[in-house]
Amino acid sequence: MKPLHLIPDDVNVPFLKFRKIFYIVSLVMVLASVGLFFTKGLNFGIDFRGGILVEIKTDGPANIGALRDNLGSLGLGDVSIQEFGEPDDVLIQLQRQDGDEKAQMTALAQVTDALGDSVTIRRSELVGPKVGDELKEAGIYSVVISLLLIMVYIWFRFEWQFAVASVIALLHDVLITIGFFVITGVQFDLATLAAILTVAGYSINDTVVVFDRIREYLRKFRKMELTDLLDLSINSTLSRTTMTSFTTLLALIALFAFGGEAIRGFTMALIFGIVVGTYSSICVASPLLVVLRLKRKIPEGEEGQEANA
Amino acid sequence: MLYFTKWKAALVLLVCALGVVYAAPNFLPKDVLPTESSLLPSKQVNLGLDLRGGSHMLLEVDTDSVVRERYDALADSIRSELRQAQIRNRPREATLQGAEVTVLKAEDAEKARELVRNIEPNTVMSGEGNNIIVSYNEVAMKELIDRALSQSVEVVRRRVDELGTTEPSIQRQGTNRIVVQVPGLDDPSRLRAILGRTAKMNFHLVNGQKTAADARSSGLPPGTMILPSADEGDKAAGIREYLIDRRIVVSGDNLVDSQPTFNEGRPVVSFRFDAAGGARFGDVTSKSAGRSLAIVLDGEVISAPRINEPILGGSGIITGQFSVQEANDLALLLRAGALPAPMQILEERSVGPGLGQDSVEAGEIAAVLGLVFVIAFMVISYGRFGIYADIALMMNLILVLAVMSVLQATLTLPGIAGIVLTVGMAVDANVLIFERIREERRNGRTIINAIDAGYRSAMSTILDANITTLIAALVLFSFGSGPIKGFAVTLAIGIITSMFSAIWLTRLLIAVWIKRRRPNELVL
């Protein structure tokens, strides 16, 4: 049996010819994401906002309306009540209460009292104002630090044009993934943040594979036009790029469908991010090298060392 | 490159064998596992609270109140020192900056300073004119807070131990925080109730001359204070507050035991003092018959019974409007001792056992399905080599389990997601290699040459790609909390083990195949 070749062996798509279109598409998506981020904003979960979350299981399908009336009358501000995966599974979220940590505790006690014994409390989470702020800070730090470290690593391994291009691609993926969260209104919590960092790692991974090939061809085909060379590099790695994205997506789709409601947002972020990451490493990162005027010259030492690789 | 020396092949197989042996306990029921002391591996993966159910609480100790209390005491000893030297003075409100005393006569200031200068080691004196401020230096301050924290941890441990759950973990975090993790707890509100209270209990005499209401209108007699009543019975009788003597008659520190019990059919709490406490208690109850003794818990009077006769046995009961649960909790708190300072719950995450079990099942289904999808797809795409990659993939999962069991790393729900993600990404190395081999074949290389070149040139790419993901995982590990840490752990371990399985194991498999079959056709 002849194995399946997802991408034909003689594939030759002139990606660079369409680069202007890709730039425009990407720019629009990035700008839209940033714009929406500042206007509509992310739907932050209690991890970052502080507040209370209670997941309950009811006897038979839940009566959301009654729950809303019951909890709404406690005077604890906005109460969000939604079905969570199953009709008898309900997620209740309360905004951060005015006052200090004690106020949150009292509110949680009020909610559990009001729910009574007829429901099972599957999960309860309380994040006080202090911890919410700290988690937000740690989240921002972790994104910034990992981006910096990745940038340093790439800069160390490649010439600066590669580093800049890969970081632009990376920011592109992260921003658009955030934009996805703004548009869908899917809750943004610690887990989704972790997903975004993973997308960052994956996106750079994908880009690096193509860049490695470009570097190799730069040494091999000294006379070739840069745009042709980039096209050749992208096409020769195209099969790998799509294969890896595909296997990762297969695993993630299984997780999305069967992994339970609690990590659905997380999986969604990963799936979306990987699709965007694959697009960006093919259509954004490499063409950017033209814009950044990648030089053909390669330091002598490196050439001798890796020419036989 | 395709030639494996005997010892190299043996090493690869040895790593695989160790992986299987150390991962094995996870597939065995708990009761057939070897005991800890046996040489055989017995450790299973440590499930996080989100998977096994339980409560996680982050507490903050109010260290300011420790400092303030300590300065209060220091101000007291300064004043008594000054009194002995007949220097008239007046106290100031206790602050965080130091114990402050004002000397009434300017001419006494110099002498007072002399006296106070070395009142305690590790103190610094400041203040201008008649004001004298004594504060602790950094060393003493650090020690003070340190001691308060370790005491708090100790008390929290005693309280949590009383709940009778298995393997609670109580750890200090930073300068003033404590992380409490109690697996398998059904009712987090109980934990909340026993951790949220300081449980400082003291006995004071109720002031006999005035009622609290009188004192409110005509001023407090010296050495007294007004405390609210927490007793429902009092409230029914219209008593809201008590005027009590400031002086502590017997302190809760002298308690040695406390139990919930019943008195006239109502739940009460019995207590017993140590020898010194019992003696003092006997003394006071003999002298003050007819007066009321206020039992003060965390600044509230929980009951104020009249002393009818001397209580000499060193034990007694606290009556009040307790429910059985409240009496249980109060006895527990008194047994475990008071916290040196109030604590606040900053964060709480509790998962019921049902949800944890559901999550494990969902995670297992997702992992198995993801695995099946990927395995099938690899075989469709790469034929025989795909099978090799799949063997490596399974081995990788076994290695991840083995490493996690040995390190006793915690597996969380996002951690399962990390493993599933690793399934997808682990084959990346093989995809890179196989695609390269295909290319090299197209360029006309011989089978062995192509395979050789495929592995060699894919190597640096695999390294680059994995290191960048590893960076993200490490950052997540250092900044993330609980469940997210679990994700970072499985992702990081998965990346590292996949480098072994995807590169070395597949290479060994291919080398053996080539050696045995000497194929002259490569279907890839």
C-alpha cells in the first residue's frame, strides 16, 4: 500500500507572489484583534478578576430561571448562571465583591446557603482581590518573559532578520488568538493563558523549521533569487508543516470533544492558535524576510561547519 | 549512522525497560502494589486536587497584628520600667513603627532615654523631645514574623489533622502565606470554618460596678473594655455588650484539652487547664464568687456564667447556644490552640470527588482517542515507518508516566491536556525525519544514505523546535499556579522524553529492520 502523501511531492505554490495579500489579511486581523481588545475587551474569568465560581449538579435538568431569581435576590451584584456541558450541570459565577477578602467569603457562604441541600456542589472557587491582581501580574510577566526568552534563543541561533520575522509571526499568532477570545467571548482564565503560551511555543517551532530550511538553501543555492528560494523552502517543508499541525489537531479535537467542559476553552485556544500558527509560519514569517532584506552573505566559519550537514 | 553499537542499542532498550517498570504501578490496583520499602517501584502518579477532589486554600497571616501586639507589650514593659524610676508617662496608640511612650516632664526625657535604651536586645530608639519610640531592628522583626508564621503553620496543621483526612499538605509560602491542600474533602465549608478563626480564648471577669450601657454613657472605668456578646441567649435577654476587666484571668494558652459533650441535653464544650491554669482558675473562682466570668473568644463574649462556687478541679464547661457542629468545631479549635494572628482566606479552590472522577474519565477517553487518531494517521501516512513512530509514541507516553511517577509530579486536568498535546507534537520529530528521508530519496540517494541524511539533517531542527516549546513550558512552570503547573510539567517531560523515543528508538527499530531485511525498496 502506498502511504498517503497529504501534500503532493512536487508541490510548488508560489506563496511569495501572494505575499501582499497575506500581509493585508494578517494586518487586518491583527488590527481588528487589538482594536476589539481595547474596545470590547476580554471576558476575564475569576482567576484574573477575582470573584466566585460554583459549579453545581442538580437533580434532573436545572431550572436556570429559578436559580437566577434565587441567587439574584441575594444582592451580590451580577450573577452569571449558565448550563455547563450537561442540562443538570450549572456554572454560577459572581463578580468580585466590594470590600476585602472577607466579603468574598461571606458571599460564597450566602450562595451555598441559598442553593441548599437539593443540589450537589461539584466545584467552588473563590479568588480574592489580592490574588486576582497577583495572578494577572504573573500572567503578564509569564507572557512577556517567554516571548523575550524565545526571541533571545532565535536571535542566538539565527541572523537578526530571522529573529525579528519569527517574533512578528509569534506576536501575530498571539494577538489573533486573543482576538478570537474577544470575538467569541469565551472566558479568559489561567488555563487559556497557558494555552496561549503553548501556541507561542508551537508557532515559533513551526517557523523555526521553515527558517532552518531557508538557511540551508541559502548556502546551497547561492545564485537563486531570494523570493524563489523562500518559495522553495516553504514548499519543501510544506508537507511536514501540515502533517504536524494535522496530528496535533487530531489529538486536540479528541480533547475538545471528550475532554470535558472544564478544559474546552483551553482546547479551543490551542486549536485556533495552531491553525493561525501554521498559516503564519507559511504565509507571514518567511515572506517577511524579504521585507527585512535578508542578506545572502553567510559568515565563513558557519558555512564550513554546516555545509556538510 | 544507522549502525548501532551493542551497548548503545542496549542502553536504548534499558531506558525503555526502566520506563515500563516504573510506569507499571499506575496500571495496577493499589492493593497489589509492592510496599514502599520493597525494591520494586511502587509509586503511582500523584493526582492533583482537581482530579482526586479536595480543597486548596491560600491563607494570609495578618503579620501587622503580630507586630502591633508585640509593640503593645513592649510599650507596657517600657512603662513599668519608667514607673519604677518614678518617671511619669503616658502611652500612645500602638503602631507598626514602634512602641511609643510620652514622658510628661521634659526634664525626665534624658533619663528615660537612658533607661529605655537597652530595654531589649535588637531594638532601636528614636523619637524627639518627650516622645520615645522603640522599634525592633530588621533581624528581630524578621524573626518575629518568622516565628508567627511557623506557629500559624503548626496550628493550622493541628486543626486540619483533626478533620481526619489523609495526606493534607500545609506549606508556608513567602513571608506571610500558608497553602493548605486537603485531598478528598467533601465539605470545604467545614475547612473554611475552622481556618477562618483565630480561636484566641481568654477568661476575664465581668466588671461588677457598671453595666456596659452605663459605661457607654458615663465613660469607661480604668482597666475595662466593652466587648460584644455572641451568645444568642444573651441577645434574647436584651444583653448586647459586656463591660469586662481588661486583665486576663486565665488565658487559653493554659488549656490542655477540650471536648464536645452534652449538658442537660444541650451541646456544650468541656475544657481542662494545665496545672498552672487550673490553680489560677481555682483561685479566681474562690475569690470572686458571685461575679460573672466572661469567656471571650476572638473579641466576643461567648458566654458569661455567674461563679457560684470555686472550681478547683481545673476543668469546666462552656455553655452557649451551640449546635452540635459548632460545639465540635469550638472544641477542635480550642484543642488545636489559637493562631498567633488572624488569618484571611485569599483564595479557595475546591473540587468535589464526583467532578474529579468525571474529569479523569473524560481525560482518559480524550487521551485514548487522540492516541488512536494519531496512530492511525501515522500508519496511513508513513506505512512501516509510521508503525515505528507509533511504537515510539507509545513508549513516550510510558516514559512520561514513569518520569512523573518517579518524580512524584502532580497530574492535573490541564496536565492531561498537556499529555494529549504531547501525543500530537511528539510525532513531529518523526514527521520531520521521515519527510526529510522522502526528500533525500527523491534526490536520488540510496535507502541507507537517505535514512542517514534524514536523521542527521533533521536533528538541529528538532532541537530548535523543541527548545522553544520547552522555554514556554518552563516559564509556565515558574509562574503558573496549581493546575497550570501540572500542564507545564507534562508538556516539559513529554518534550524531553519524545526526543529520546522519536529519535533513538525509531532509529534503532529502523536499523534492526534494515539489518534483517536488507530492503532494496523503501515505501515511504
